[in-house]
Amino acid sequence: MSEQFAFSQACENNKAPILAVLAPILQQSRRLLEVGGGTGQHAVHFAQHFAKNNQGNEPALIWQSSDQAAYLPDLAARISHANLPNLPNPIELDVTSSVFTVEKVDAVFSANTLHIMSWQVVQRFFQRLDEFCQSKAQLCIYGPFNYQGHFTSASNANFDQHLKQRDPLMGIRDIEQVIALAQQVGFSLVQDHAMPANNRLLHFKR
């Protein structure tokens, strides 16, 4: 009987396109923090790649996943089952309150989180990057974004309406405001990658 884990079809659909963008970006990175690991599908898929991609005596990229307490059991179950050397147990992390207790990282990744967070929490996430990151670090954020206040597709407009019905504080964020928050903590946009299903992957570096 196969193991049963929490599952996201969206994660299954987008993990390969995301990895195609992340792989060259993270070639020199050694320790990454994933904020909002969810079902763990991304963490396992990406960590498998970076473990296999290890060359010579260089350490593989350590993929440190995290999530809020309510989502941690599902995330931990999948990660434990994967049993990968570069995928440690996930840590509890609420960006509004949790103390950061692990080693600082040289990369941060987060997928489909900014539109779930309230804007106040989005601001707090960026404010805490100094606490999470080494002096030189990369930041990759995946999800849908608006440009100059406009939706990029009818499906994103419908998705935004659905989010606001769940919670008025949720919603697709304007990319210009996200870039401004990143700049305030020393991160500059390197590239805005177009992704399938009207999503983007924003690559920042400092």
C-alpha cells in the first residue's frame, strides 16, 4: 500500500517549470530557506535535483523547508518519507511571530504565498529577510502578479476575486510594490521570468 500525503495538483503541474528556472540560479547556493512549504511536493522535487547535481566535494544545496504550525505535519510527513540527505526536517515558521532558529541561508524561495498573506504580513516577510539571509543572498518568489494595478489575464482576475471572498485581505499583489519592498532590504530584481498559467518567477539578488 502506497503512502498517502497531502497533494496539490498545481504544485505537481508547476514543479518542473519552476525547477528549470531555479536550477541555474541556485548553482552556487549552499543553503536555502523555503517559506511556505505546503504539501512538500516542491521541496522533495527540488531537493532531489540538487542532491543528484552535486559535483566533486562541493556540498549539495541544503533545502530547508518551513511552514506555519497548522501545515507542518503534512509537510514533515512527505519530507520524512523522501529521506533525502539535503532535505532536513521542516521548521515551524510564521513570519509574524516565529523566532528563526536555524543557520542563515544564501537563498530564499517562496511559492504562491504573497497573495495568501495580508499585505501587512507581506511587508513583514520582506522586513525579516535580513534575519534569514547572509549578506549576499538570492530571493526567488513564484506566483501571480499584477502590473501597474492591472491583471494579466481573466483567470487571474477571477482568482483574485475568489481569494477576496475567502479573506478580504488576500489578493494578487502589484509587482511594483513587491519590488519596492525588496529594494528596501537591499534586494534588486535580476529577472522577471514568465511562467505557465499566468504566473511569474521573480529573481532578486543582493
